[in-house]
Amino acid sequence: MASDLNYVQYVIDQIKTNGIITYKKMVVMICDNTAFVKMLDCIKPLMENEETGFPYDGAKEHYIVNTDNSEHLSNVVMTLEKNVQMPKKRKK
């Protein structure tokens, strides 16, 4: 399940955006140097012809994003950004 940080940086570099891309090791769904995206309705039209797989044992099925196609990857990330709310920080 471990991923090479060079691969994580490669994925970030492939995302064409005017914003800043950040990641956390526990949040990024990159496993075994494969980029996985949760199967959400907002990206279904973009991902309907893509491969699917399981990032780890016991996980739900996810889309596998082709990270070599930077335009497609950017479209997926921008669509997710517009449609998925970031979790709110919990009060301790």
C-alpha cells in the first residue's frame, strides 16, 4: 500500500491548475503508485471508460486515474474540487 513520494509529486505536477495543490499522506488515495478516486456521481461521466480497482483490502471499488493524461487528471480534480466539500475541522 505504500507509495513512492516521487510518484505523488509526479501526480501533483500532472494536475494543471492555477491554484496550489497540497496533500497529506493519510488523505491522498495513492496506493502502490496507483491513483485511485472514489466513485462519485460528479465524475462518473469523466470516468465511465476508466479502469476500476481496490486501493487496499476491504476498500470499496474506486476509479483508477490515468496519471499520464494530465488534461484528464486535471479535469477530474477540478470537478471534484467544485463538487466535494472539504471536511470541517472537529473541535477538540
